[in-house]
Amino acid sequence: MPATTTDYQLAFDLAPVGLAISRHRAMVDCNQVLCEMFGASREQLVGQSFRLLYPSADEYERIGERLVPILNAKGHYADDRLMKRVDGRFKDQLFWCHVTGRALDRDDPHAAGIWSFEDLSAHRPFKADLTAREREVAALVLEGLTAKEIGKVLGISPRTVEIYRARLLRKYQAGNSVELVQKLAGI
């Protein structure tokens, strides 16, 4: 191969973040960083649904539904969310992960995509035992959304969001929302 030819497989394999190629929310290919991040071998991940990496089936479904209109409109999506390690000594351990994706077809965003995963646990450790909905609210609080905005994203009332935020304040022993964000962010 000439020196001027770009080796895309090598770039994919050696990227400093976890990468996956998807078709209908299943992993078609992934790199070694993704395998290490989730504590699994390539053989354990390729061909599997991304559901394997989520703390619960509900979160997998809700996030999948939430990102469709965004991928339809923009073609890309990004958020911070809690994910789950698959195997090894940290099996089922939850950790904060920055996920970014691009749909190859905006009209059918789950048909095919490219996704990157960055483990945030080094500077944002996960400390509390949270329900699936509390994890979703926590991720959106970290994005700086108001109760009204969070309610709209999750399809619940702003008052219900406030109840979840109050639970998060208690679980993280935070005196106010600013302190909660700092504790969630690991500051």
C-alpha cells in the first residue's frame, strides 16, 4: 500500500476513543478501546444489541426513542449517560460515558450509524444507587436543562422532574442544584 493511502481500518482500530459501527442498534464492528471500556471481547460485542451496554432495557428504549428526532433533524447526537460494563471484574458496574453518534441516513437513523464512546469515570465517578429515571434526570441536569426542558425531553411533567431532582439532591447529599451538578460532574 502506498504511503499516501489512508488506512481507515488502522485509524478505526487505534482511535483514542471507543468506536462502533451500528445497524439497527446492533454492533457491526467495534474497536479495542470500546472492548476495554466495557470489559468485553470483540466477539462478545459484535453482532449484539447496544442494549447489552445499558443499565436497563427501559433506558435503552427511551434513549433510542429520544435520539430519533434529533438524528432526523441534525444527523448527529451527543450526550453523557450512564452505561454498564459487560464482563470481567467490573461486570455490571455503571460509569459515566460521553456518547456521540452520526446517522448515515437521517430518514432512518437506526438503520446505520457511527458511534463514539468516551469513558468519563476518571473525572466523574458514579457514586449513588439511582433508578433508571433518576439516571436520565441526572444526565439532563448535567446538561444544564431546566425542569421544564427535562420534562419535555422525557415526556413527564416538570413537577415530576422536581421530585426526581429532590431525590438526587438527597442521594448526593447536595444542598442545592449547583452543588448537585458539581457532585454529579465529580468536581
